[in-house]
Amino acid sequence: MKSWLNISDNSDFSIHNLPFGIFSVGASKKRVGVAIGEQILDLYGVTSKGLFKNKTLDKKVFLQDYLNPMMALGKSITVPLREEIQNLLVSTRSPLRKMPKLFINQKDASLHLPIKITDYTDFYSSKEHATNVGKLFRDPKNALLPNWKHLPVGYHGRASSIVVSGTDIIRPKGQTIPMGKSKPIFGPSRLMDFELETGFVIGKKSELGKPIKCNKAEEHIFGMVLFNDWSARDIQKWEYVPLGPFLGKNFASTISPWIVTLEALKPFRVQGPKQSPKVLPYLEYRGKKNFDINLDVVLETKEGIATTLSRSNFQFMYWNMSQQLAHHTVNGCNINIGDLYGSGTISGKRKNSYGSMLELTWRGTKPIKLKDGTSRKFIQDHDTIILKGYAEKKGIRVGFGEARGKILPSK
Amino acid sequence: MKSWLNISDNSDFSIHNLPFGIFSVGASKKRVGVAIGEQILDLYGVTSKGLFKNKTLDKKVFLQDYLNPMMALGKSITVPLREEIQNLLVSTRSPLRKMPKLFINQKDASLHLPIKITDYTDFYSSKEHATNVGKLFRDPKNALLPNWKHLPVGYHGRASSIVVSGTDIIRPKGQTIPMGKSKPIFGPSRLMDFELETGFVIGKKSELGKPIKCNKAEEHIFGMVLFNDWSARDIQKWEYVPLGPFLGKNFASTISPWIVTLEALKPFRVQGPKQSPKVLPYLEYRGKKNFDINLDVVLETKEGIATTLSRSNFQFMYWNMSQQLAHHTVNGCNINIGDLYGSGTISGKRKNSYGSMLELTWRGTKPIKLKDGTSRKFIQDHDTIILKGYAEKKGIRVGFGEARGKILPSK
């Protein structure tokens, strides 16, 4: 499959991808777009011109601040819609070829938070990450807690402070406890960290009291994003017992602007790791529910010098998205269109595949050398952290773009 | 101050109260109402008749599924509005006296979830409760954790499953760990509990990166509700280390339908408990920030026989709402109109003032005798739990009504 558009072979936004996002140009209203190569196809424009076969589509769905109303149409509408867009971009007789105004250069557009986030939950589903954290903070010989292999551990997070890639992040202030002291001090966090995660977005709601079965869970998943769960380790350490992370996390999280659909990720499905001990029946699943997605973390200094900190992969996840959703709802908890679910930090087995500074520098004991000769234990002011993600197989490339954020000094 | 309406002296909804809620009658659209005695004043109707002095008010604000658009007008509008309503209900020459259709009997109306809940956070701010839990599950000699007196411990909760009083609650299923075993089992929770809490609702947003000062926090608080943070203790126990409560809580929480404004609660302000050690400067506050609100918990059996399980009081709170909000935002976390913040279980010093079955029955070791001769360690199927709350002083009574929920068997 090839588009009549000029798309670079290594573009994240190939004709096989077609992720959805929200953009604006200048003072124009926000609208729904699809990323293709270096451009954005304006879906409000496409609908206004009457180019879709589905004439019952209300064009207002594409002139929105968020993707939620479009996702609410359901996969029976959005999946064929994406296929139609693909046809319009492939067919040599496509009417789009004579409508250059419907294509906006990504450089000329502002990309916005793509979804109105209803609830946000973060999981903790990478065995390597949970093991590293257990070794660092608890017992190296019993690094995984007793419940970890029986259920996808998760906790609720803050929806209000999730921002789109490119938004600057102010270093948070808070209480921390100096080594060996019993009284906390107040000031800017000194242990700023990123967490390399992906997130998935809900496109179909469920009812309170009705669990979602593991093998039906993907019907509810619209697509995936990159997700940086910024963490202030010193604030987190002092506050998190017994009720979990709070101010150490909720000052900000960053998501990538384009939602890559599950349909686009289909060629990259792989078998997940063997789960032993055997999971309870409600967590059993059939088929390939993991995805082979390369994930990179880059640190860019104030001067713009970039160093790759980590190369990980989403297929390392012990618990898959379907299991996470089945577990989350097994008690009757309901989900809504616009919910976001974070994977938890995705660490691989190798030391250069860990998904946080905490693990990469082993709690600051092994600083990372950067390309400019300086080193880092944690993130410094004016450092930019960039998450990247892409899947690639047999010449098909489907990428996520990036989730980027620069740390600014505390005010 | 006395209304020309016939209002019982012991009504929660006196002329001094005037809480806001969302109601409908039959198939009518949802709209904003104010509770007065046994009736509801239809504010959409009042605005449609042009009875408010403020002629710039858009009546559509009162024909809504939620109070959020009305709260968004700001206190500079809503506080005088409430005073105008009070005048209309007091003045002997009030035009309302000739408009009986604007009053709906509460028995004839459906009361709905009053706010579209954006984010929900639960605190853990009763010293007595935290001490009881520490004694039960950790070290009786060091019941409070080291951070507890330095910061109002809080954690994020689930917004989607918060329901209005009167909604039945299905007993959740989940993983639990049998005593002395290492493998979990799956089934209905056997340790269903309530948590007696209040909640406060945000009427004014803040910006990401801009902390709210403790002495400005009340500007953001529209009002308060009763809040039952239903808890499945056996599910919670197995899942909650290290990231906090999750499925043990998020199957449902119940709020009362009427939001009692901070203005109505003004006569009941009291000094909070002395905080020692001294708090950090960002948690210091001036004036009376606690409120003397009586809180009762009643268990009603399937046959309708009611037993009061607990009598507590909101003034027992160690950390006040202003401190909770100052702490929540000190790292830059932003708040939104419609956010809900739970107090945490409110236990008093006496054994009959504890705010959960866990504490009242001391983890099931001291069952409670009910009026029908049966006893309870935890909540049984078909039991109804009713939270009630009211403040009373010098003949002025301001009440919350109730937050009621019946436990139905697992499906």
C-alpha cells in the first residue's frame, strides 16, 4: 500500500498508521485531524466537502476540542472511517489530490491534548521495573511483592494535570525527609525523574456493576499513546506509605498528541511472557495481546545536545492491556469514553532498557554520562525528556511521534 | 429569620441552609433546585419568571444535568443569588407565594448526582481513624506513620463510580488471600464496610503550576456533601501494598444529593485541634477552619429495622479542608470545577463514634448488636447504610439530608 503523498520511509505517520489527534492553526477552532507523513489531514474539512461515503456523519464531531465525541461513534463507525481515509490517501483518482488546503503542515499547526480525560489509572505491569524497584527499596531477595504475579497492580492518578507533548513542566516543590532525620523540609524536588510508559484510551464505556471480560476488553480500547509519568522521587518517598503515590506524581504527566489505533498496531501483535503461577480465570486470555513497540528515551540538554538514555520495548509487559481492563472492572467499576490507562514504567532486562532514571542510575549511584560530557543522576532544570515509540515489521512502520517535556526551575 | 413556608423545626433544609442540587420530575429535563423544608424550589422556573434581580443570569445555567455550569459563575454571583433566594422565601410580599408550581415536593422528584465529578481525591485526615487503623494493622505502640502529622495524607480515587444517595450497591467480587495461604481466591467480598466521610466540591479552578495558599483555599470550595467511601476490606488488604487502595474502594462511593454551601455553614465554624508538631509554613492557617457537624451512621436491615452504629462529628478532623487543598496543590497540581475531595473516615475518640465497621467491631472481633437481635461484624447483603449530618446552634439548623445505599448480593 502506497500513498500518492510524498511520505518518507522512516516517517512515524505512514499510510499504515493514520492516528487521530486534535489540532488548530493560528486562531482557528480546534478540530480532528489525522497525521500523515509531515502533514495533517483536516477531517472537518473532509467531511464538509462531503468526501466520506457515510453521509450520516455529523461534521460537528470533527470540530471539537477533544476526540471524545468522535470516539463515542463507536468502532463500527471509526474503523471503516479510518479505512476510507486510507483509501482516499492511496487511490490515484482521490478527490483529495485536488484539495491541498485540507492538508496542513504539522509545523504550522498546534497540537492539543487529544482527549478530555475522564479518569486516569496507572498500572505497574512491567516485571523488570517492579523487580528493580523492589531491589532498590525493599528486599533484593524478595523483590516482587506477594500479590504482583496474581494481579495487575494499579492505582488511581490525577487526570487534571495530564498535558500534551511540548508543555513545559515546572519542577514541583514539596515535603521531603532528609536522610536520618525525622522532620521534613520544604523545597524544590531534587530527584526529578521520568517514567517511560504507554497509555491506552477508552472509546466505549461500560456500566457500573458489569465487569468487562478479558477477551472483550479490546472492544473498549480506541488506541494508544506515549506517556511520561513524571515523578519526584524524594516527595514520593516521604508521602507514599500507606496510601500510595500522590504529590510525587500529580504535578504533571505528558502524553503524545496522536492516538494510534489498535487496528494500526495489528501487524505488531506478539505473544506475551508466560505467566506463572497460572492466573485466575477472569485474567485468562486468548491470542496475542502484547505488541512489539520500540520505545526510546532521549535527554536533550539546554544546549540541544541529545543522548539516548534507554531503549525499551512494550512487549516486555507482563500484564497486557486486556488483563488490566478485566482486572480494573472485575469488581464492577465502570469505565468511560476518555479514560486513560497507563502501563506503568516499561523496563527491559538489560540495564540500558530501564524506563526511569531511578533504575538507570540505580538510585543515583551510577550517574549516566551524556554526549556533552556532563552526567546525570536525575533530571536537571532545562533538560528536556523525549519519549519516542514505533513499531516496524516487513517495511511497515507505525510510530507514535513523541512525548516531550522540558523541566523548568521551581518558582 | 423565618420563611412564610411551613418548615418543621427539625428540618435539615431550613431557611438558613438552602443547599443546591439537581432534580427532575417524571420525564422532565434535569434542572437546578434548592431544598427548602420538604420541598424543592425550581431555580430554572424562578429564572424563567424573571424573579431574580440579576437580569444577566442565563436561565440555561439552571437547566442542566449538573451544577458545574452554575458553580462556574463564581461566588460573586452564587452567594448573592442564594441570599436573593433566602429573601424570596422570607419576604411576606414575595411573588413566589403566588407561584406554587415552582415548588416540588421532594417525594415527587428524582434527585441526581449533583456534580459532574472531574477528579476525586480522598484524604485520611482523622487522627483517631488513622490511629485505629495503625493499631489494627501495624504497631499499636507506633500507630501513626511518621509522615501523618506533617502532611494531610491523601490519594487519588475513582470518579466514575461515585453515585448519588439511593443507588443500590452490588457487593464487589475480587481477589482475596485466605489466612495463612499464599495463593489468592476469587469471589464476593466477605468484609464489606462503609466509611463515614464528608466531601467538599470545587467551584473555582486553579492553574497548573500555581499552588493555592492555605488562607485562600476556601474561595475555591463551593460546599460540602456526605460521602460514604464503601470499602471491601478483604480485597483492599491483598492489593494495597505498595500503591494504595484500588479495587477495594473503586466499585462505588455514595454522596448526598444536596450541596451545602460554606456560607450556610458559617455559624458552625470552630477551632480545629492543636497541631503538634508545628506544621510547615504552607500549611499554616488563620481563623476557624473546622466545622461542628454532627454525623450519624444508621444500619437498616432488610426488614427496615434501624440501628444507629455511630455518632461522630466533623470537628474531630485533624487536618482541615483548607490545609488539604493547600497541600494538594503545593506541587503545582491544578484543580477544576467539579472536583470532589473526601475527608477520609471521620472517627471520634469514643468507641461509638468510630467511622467504619472495621473500627466499630475492631476487625470483626466485637460484633455489633442490632435492634432486631442479630449482630454484624461487617455489612450483610440487603443491609442499607445511611449517613446523616447536621449542624445545630442557637436554634439554627443546617443539615445534609442523607447518603443512603443498600448492598445487593454479588451477581
